[in-house]
Amino acid sequence: MSSTTKLSGIDVSYYQGDVDWQSVKAAGVTFAFARATYGTSKVDPQFSTYWPAIKAAGIIRGAYHFYVSANDPAAQANLFLSTVGSLDANDLPPVLDVESDSGTTNLVSGVQTWLDTVEQKLGRTPIIYTGPSFWNEYMTSGFGNYPLWVAEYGVSAPKQTNGWSTWAFWQYSESGSVAGINPVDLDYFNGSLNDLHAFIQSSAGGVTTPSPTQPSKAVQPPATSTQTYTVQSGDTLGSIANRYGTTVDAICQANDIENPNAIQVGQVLIIPS
């Protein structure tokens, strides 16, 4: 993704306190990420307030987890999943914030475990948030199949981060000012509003390619042409397609679905081979 068009966004945690989200929206903010969890035991105390309020204000929302390398990665993923629950079709993909290393566990394999656990449950390809200096020192170049949210301030463009040729999101300030909230981190999305909606849809379009340093994910055998599936709470067409080894387009064609984000709980889908 590379574009001269950029959308403005912010990211928040409990440090921001009370937020007037309608004023934030009126100030031209298109998207907002909110911290949901930290490590294995900390839920951001403002998340339950921010999460519905961002959506109610008409801002595209996303949730992130701050990764603690000394903690069990699967337990961290499960805390995030239990806190966020399911994602709406128009929500941003889940985010893993990787910016510190305690040196007590294998950072690379732990990050991959979190990503795999969350992707399998939510059916969405996660975003990785990091700074180029930290990532280039401690991590590998094998995660470039995940979208990048890069953090670097006071520069005209962020430095290259190993594994990526470009970025999807850029946190370009940690001390910005926006009506309804101050101070706050400021972000760009690398594209137009249509690009952002397409990005969200594509995150549910298939399982990511495993990094060269990690074992391959198991692939389910293809379903027969007569197989059906009843939509459950939290399902997306992307997660269903992943489960049965097919594609979102194939399911849409088999069921005459025009809008892949409009499936309903209890709906019976034909799963094509």
C-alpha cells in the first residue's frame, strides 16, 4: 500500500481520561485505536467506556494489546479475546503492540503465538504496532505478511522496518492535540477512506502466510459442495472460509451474498468445495 492520501486517526488508553468523542469526530478524526489489555492480567480501565463510544460517534474503531514478553503469550491473547469479544464487520483488525523485551522468553515465537491465537479466534489478520529501531534490533523480517503500524516521531517519513516495504498506519506524534481530547497520540492511515474500508475487508479474507521462522498453520481439508454451516455469534465470512479451506468470494457466489459483511447469526450457508 502506498498513497499520497492519508486519513487522520488517534490512539488512546486510560491516560486520556474522559473523551468527548463527538468533538473528536468533528475535528476530522476518521479512526481510533483503544488499548484493551496489557500482559496477562491488566484490562485498560477506560476500554469498556471508549469501545462503544468510539462507534457511537461514527469513528472507525480498533483495539490493541500491549505485549509483555515475560508473560505467557497464549494467556495474553486469551485476555485480549475475552475483553474485546467479537469484532464488528467494520472494526479495524486486532493489534499487537510490540515495543519492549524483558529477555525472559523467546520474543519471536511468543509474538507469533499471540498472532496465531487471535487470528484463529477472530478470523482477522492482526496488525503489528512497533518502532523501527526496536523491531530491527530484536525481531526478524519474517512478519511482513502482517500489516504494519509503525511509530516514529519528528520525521517526514518513518524508517524502514525489517520485513516491510511500506506501512499501513503511522503513529507520527505522541503529544498531539485534538478537540475533545488532549494530549493524544496522532496517527495516519496510508490511503483514502475507500482504501481503509477495503483494508478492513481484506483482513478477513484469508489466513496469513506463516513466517519462514515459524511452523506452518494447519489447513482444513476442502469441504464438499453439499456441506452447510450455521453462522454463530462472532463469525465472519473470512473466519468461515478459513475453517473450511475455501474463499469469501466462493461462499458469496454459492449463497448469492452481495454484501459479505451482512451475514446473520443463524443463517445457513452452503460451503463450496
